[in-house]
Amino acid sequence: MTTERLSDTDDWLSNAREGFSRRQFLAGVGVTGASLAGFAIAANPVAAQVITTPTEGLTVTDTKVDSKGFQVPIYEARPAAAGRYPVVLVIPEVWGMHEHIKDVARRCARAGFLAITFETYAREGGTLHLPDQQAVMKVANSVPDAQAMGDLDALVAYAKTHPAARADRIGVTGFCRGGMYTLLFAAHSRDLKAAVAWYGPIKPAKTPGIRDAGPLDVAAKITAPILGLYGGEDRGIPVADVKEMEAALKAAGTTAEFVIYPGAPHAFNADYRESYRADAARDAWARCVAWFDKYLKS
């Protein structure tokens, strides 16, 4: 069977249409006071159970980090018990730092990490309030990868001075476009000790001044151990691309393991959307935590 490769924008749009309940989602996150029209565009019934990780036993904080003169909004979560914890940077999907991404940060905290996520498109006003998917993509596709790398550098610098952080144990994980940024940042930063990419595009479209290279192009620059988690039925990321990325990393001498879940679509971990696949998500999350346990807690 031949897999049709979607464009970068079409990939996001087609996968985004695997919708979620606007009512259920807003009920869960309305306390934030955020305008979520752009995130809750699809009004299809939810097939999944939205996971909510409580804050009891955790310390959670909303604050900002300076990135070349711009104050980037961040959310951090860690165990409440005094101590120093390995750091996991959590890179959002194209929708930005919404409640699901904050919940992922809390899940990391419950696993014994200091998790930090951020608003990727804060300079552009964010994407949650936008009226349709095309508007979301117009913003997201205007942001240079270099800007995202700079913001991640700022998060690393912040983590290195954090009193609850083990500054020498920093990892990164991200979802969809955040998964692509995860791989690009692993090539960019020597501070990372491990990375876990969730269904991040391997061969994204390139645009001068926005994106000059995709993950496969920079695979030889990656030295941190990489875990990749992908769906076998992802309409925008062919399995062949995933296997090619894994082979390129191993050829460069990098520790790499890429897991492909048969039957799983793109965004199979997004529990607020119909793309959610509970079995694949549970297994992938266990692998993600085990990866960070192995490479960040030792």
C-alpha cells in the first residue's frame, strides 16, 4: 500500500479534525479563563476520556522566562517534597500551552521530574483564541524554528539556575510539531541528556527563513539518546520516514529506539481527541517515563 504524504499544513489540519467535545474540553479548563476557540474548533463527540492529573503532592507554578528580551509564559510542575529533580522540557502541539500539555507536565512531575512547558507562539499572540485551523496554521507556520530553539535555550538556562533542578540532567519531550522541535533541539543543544519525540514530522516542508532543515537533515548532529513514538496509521508521517530517522541516528552512533504502534493514528496520546488510542498511549507513556528514568535519574 502506498502512503499518501500530506503537506505540513494539511497534516495538521487533517489530524486536527479528529475532534473533541468543545463542551467537555471547556468544562475541564474553563478555570483558566483563556479563550479557547481556536483549540476547540472541532465539535465532534469525544471518543476518549480526558485525563486530569491532580496537583496534590505537587508544586505548580505559572511564571515567565526571559528569552532575548521577551517574557515567555511557562508552566512548571514538580514534586512538592524538597529536593532536586531531573528536568523534562515539554514542548506543546501547534495549539500551544493548553490544559492537556499542562497535564502532561503534571504527569512528569508525578514521575519524579521537574517539568517545564511554555507558550510556543506567545510573541504572535498565541493560537488558542483563533477562529479556525487555517488561522492557527498561519501563525504556526510563520514562526522560525530558530525562534523556538532560542526559547528552549532560555528554558534550559532557567532550569540550570532552578533550586529544585538537577542542572546536569535535562531532557525534552514534545508532541506533533513539538515532537519535531524535540528532534531539532536534540541536534541544537549539547545540554540534553535524553529526548522523547511523539509523532514529530521527520521530513517537514521547508521555507527559507522559517525552516531550513528537518530532523532527518540534522540526525548526525544528535548525540542524546532518542526515543520516538509514532502511529502506524499516521496520515502525515509515513512509517518509512520513521524507520529512516532511526537508521540515520544509529548510523551516527546515537542510541535510538523508535516504536511504531500498528493501527494508531497521529496524536494517539491526545486524550481530548478522537485520535486517542488508550492502549498505545499507556504503553508509550510507560516507555517515555522509563527512558527518562534511565538517562536522567542515573
